[in-house]
Amino acid sequence: MSVFLDTSVVLASLDPDETHHAACDRLISAGQHKLYVHALAETFSILTGGRYGRRLNATVAARLIAQSVIPLVQVQQLSGKDMLAALAECEARGVRGGAVYDWLHLAAARKAGAEALITLDVRDFRAMARPGDPRIEPP
């Protein structure tokens, strides 16, 4: 099965204190799943921003991503044309403001031909998913 992971799965895989750490770590460690390139920046932002009560040094966060994520996932990109097409769908999908970032993960998963998008934010992703999109599933 072709599986796409969102940022929440990456973050949980890196945090042994996270409730879903074991399941998310297994998904990342499988080494065959895909990830939207923007998830790398989101992961870095959260690791260095202190949002979860921890703030990693930028060099440490970059090294953690480089060693614990990049070798184990296939990175999917959206071209400028892909991005504009996805943005053109926002109104029909009910996507506004910051939800656009989740929407772009889903658009990248569609482009990659993923059968499922795995996330800890199931409700948010299901709200914008439509028939023909990858299934939205928890880890």
C-alpha cells in the first residue's frame, strides 16, 4: 500500500514521550513511505520554536531530521503549477488560512498516488478530503 505521512507523524516519531510515538516510529522506520517536502520545514519549525515545551538548537534539529527522517522517507514535491491547481481548489474544499498547509499535504499525497494519508490530525484532514483522495487514517 502506498502511504503518505504528515508532519504530526514525523514529530511523534521523534518524541519518545509522545502518546503515539511507537506507532509513528514504526511508520517512519519502515523506510518506504512518502512525505510532502514542506513537512521537513514544519518539523524544523516546531522542534526549534518551543511549541511543545522543548526548544532544540537549530543545528541539532536539522541534524535530527537529516539522520532520523530523510534516509527513511521518499520526499514528494509540488511544482508551482501543482501548487496553483491545489490553491484553486481551496474554496470548494473549505480550506482557509493556515489549513492550506494541511491541504497541500493532501494535494501532494494525491499527486504521489497514495492510497492513505496517515496523520494524528484525522478530523482536520477528513474535513477537506473528497472521494478519490487518499484515505485519511490515524497511525
